[in-house]
Amino acid sequence: MSELVVRLSNGKEVPINKTTLEAINRYIRFEISLESLARELGLESWEEAYELVKKIPAWIAWTPPSLLNYMKRRITENK
């Protein structure tokens, strides 16, 4: 199965997996800080976390982590 990845402007690639999606969901739903999100994802600063949040499509960000593999399969099968 293909991996979903968000590429940041500094060249860093952030894979969209269950752990990443859980952290992004916490940021969206419970209003944790960008600093906390950056720490959870191993990013260097809140700026990288902000760029990730801006670049990730909203429908992926709001997808429950339990449905991620199903959605990845649907995306890759349609290519």
C-alpha cells in the first residue's frame, strides 16, 4: 500500500499514519497548542506543525484514525 506523505517547504516529509492522524485530531478537536503538536510529531518548531496543518487536506485531518487504512486503500486503488 502506498504511503500518504506531506512534504514541508524545508524538504522534510511527514508520513500520514495512525499516530500522526491521532495527533492532528487532538490538535483540531481539543485545541492543543502547535508547540505540543510539534513535540508529538517530532517536528522542529511550531512553524513546521502549522505548515503541516495547512497542507493536510481537511477530509484527511477529520478522518477518524480507525478509518485511515480504509481511506488509503480507496485512494491508491483509484490511481
